Amino acid sequence: MKSVGIDYNERKNELSKSQLLKAKNFRVLRHSGEELSKVDYINYMVTI
């Protein structure tokens, strides 16, 4: 199940009204040392 916020952002992407994500508050993901994809953020949000 996707987060409501993720669904909202997906709709904004489809309408070309989205902005870049600032991942400052995703500390756990930032320290992975890898480039992150949308799926990484979705999986993180589903687990919390």
C-alpha cells in the first residue's frame, strides 16, 4: 500500500507540476552511500 503523500506526488508528476525532492530528513537513506531511486523512498515510507 502506497502512502497518501506518495500518491499525491505521483499525480503532480503526471501533470508536470512536481518539484525536486529534498531528502534532508531521510537520514537513514542518505547514509547508504548509493544513489537513491523513487522505489527506495517508497519502500522506506512503507516500512515506517
